[in-house]
Amino acid sequence: MVVSNKTMADKNKKPTIDYWHVYTDENGVSRQRRRQLTGFELESMGGGSGEQWNNNLMQGASKVIFSELPADFDGDWHENPQPQWIIPLSGGWWVETMDGQRVEMRTGELSFGADQGTNDEKGHRSGVLNNEPCRMMIVQFTENEELRGGKVAPDEL
């Protein structure tokens, strides 16, 4: 079988994944910015599986939560309880940080919430889009102090 140069080039091009990073700046104000996960390596996950692009980003104690925000959800000002990945599985939600930036996220988009230590523990506000429930998967990191307050982004560890 002959593989074209374009196919080989595509296969060897490392992917990136965009995400929103919610963090606390040096003045105690929550902010969010777009970042990218990089550092993917072509490898097998084991068990006889073929090679795929993996980013073994973080390790350590974690807690996985599946959640549904109801259609009338009101996430008034609060901080993320732990540094956490938030992945909408269905529906959509929004996050507004103390700097006034509001970001809307839908199915499959990623957010990393690490706004601990804001002024007056204000953090951020959040709610659902279109008055419809939003199902999410949340992965909290319970013992990684480097991530608290967002001073270090997950992709910088």
C-alpha cells in the first residue's frame, strides 16, 4: 500500500485543543483567556490498541462528577471549589468573570476553572443557555496545589 506524502504529513502533525482558562490575576480578579493544549505524543494507550495522539496532561488525586444544570440554574458569584476541567456533554452554559468577560460554551468545549483566591471569594457567575438543562462532566483535582488560583495553567505543568 502506498501512502501519500500528504497523508503521512497529516498523521505526523501534532493536534492542539482549545480551552478556556478561568484564573485569578495578581490583583485577586477572576479572568478568562483562550489557551491551547499542546504536547501530544503518538502512542498506544495499551491493551493492544493502535497509536493515537495522547496528552498525558495531569496526574494525581481527582474526582469525576457528572452533573446536570437545570433549565433555571443560577450560579451566582462563586469560586470553583477545586481546580477542575468542565466539559459540557449536552446543552450549553456561560461563565462571566469579575473582569466582565462572558464566555458561552457548548457541547464538547472545554473550560479549566481555577479561580480560587479572588477578592471576597467572588470568583465568577454562570448559567445555562436558552433556558435548557446542561449536562456536564467535571474532573476536579483535589490535591494539586500548583493549579489553585490558576497561577499555573494545566498545560504549563
